[in-house]
Amino acid sequence: MRRAVYLPALILLLGLLMPRQQVIPVQHAHQGDWNRHSFWYSPWGKSGVHKGIDIFAPKGTPVLSNGAGLVLFKGKIALGGNVVAVLGAKWRIHYYAHLKQANVPWLDWVSSGEQIGQVGDTGNAVGKPTHLHYSIITLVPYPWRISMQPQGWKQMFYLNPMDYIQE
């Protein structure tokens, strides 16, 4: 009976202790390729609040996995177009949207810096400059991050990607 209690705790702990080696998720991008004030910007289209950053690059530029992880989802959704979601260290989901195409299979393990797709303009980015929408969602909530901003309760789940990418 004790094993049943310890196993979930061990799995949670391993995910929290998994090391992070993070990169900017668009090849050859630098800080000038995104607006530092776009995270949690409101009002923002149908979603109400912009819960990530948009990294602008020419169509077809390689999109790189920010860190190592498991591909949880590869497919199409209305607003995001072609998307990939990767479960990485610290139980965080890295969400890559508006891809021209995704280059990884579902349930594949990706390494930090590995190409997972290409910058595009799918979903609600049709007709706009090509870019990668990049968000980080934590599965372990941070309730102290809740604010009075629009949709502020959701801030316990969304992390500012600029804090987790390196040049």
C-alpha cells in the first residue's frame, strides 16, 4: 500500500528536479525579434489576454524545442493553427503555435535545441507577419502570481517565456 503513495510523489519530484537547458525557440532569433511587453497584454483578440510572446522570423525558419521533453500534442487548433505542445522540466508545457509545419511525432522525446517545426502563419495568424507564438504553462500552480489584471487568476499557470529563454 505504501508504494502506491510514494510512486506519484516520486514522479512529481523527478519532474521538478529534471534539469533545464533552455534556448530561444526560433533559430537565430534574438531579443529584438519579440516585443518585451506583449506577455499578458490586454485586450488581445478572442483570447482576451496574450499569454505568451510572438517571435517574428521569416516563414520556414526552424522552430527549436526550448528544452528537453515529451511531445504531448501535435496537431491543429483554431486559434493556434499548427501547434506542438511539449511537457518539459518542472512540469511545464511549452506551447508552440502558428507553425508552417510540425516536424515531430506525437509522444516523441525531443532534446533542447532540436527542430520541432517551422515558423508560419497558421490559425489566427493568417494574414499577419509570420511568427512563432510561444507560451509556457505550469501544471504546478503558482497562486502567489494571481493578479487583478484581466484573467489574472490564470497567471498562476502562465509563465513569462522571456524569463526562460537564453540568447
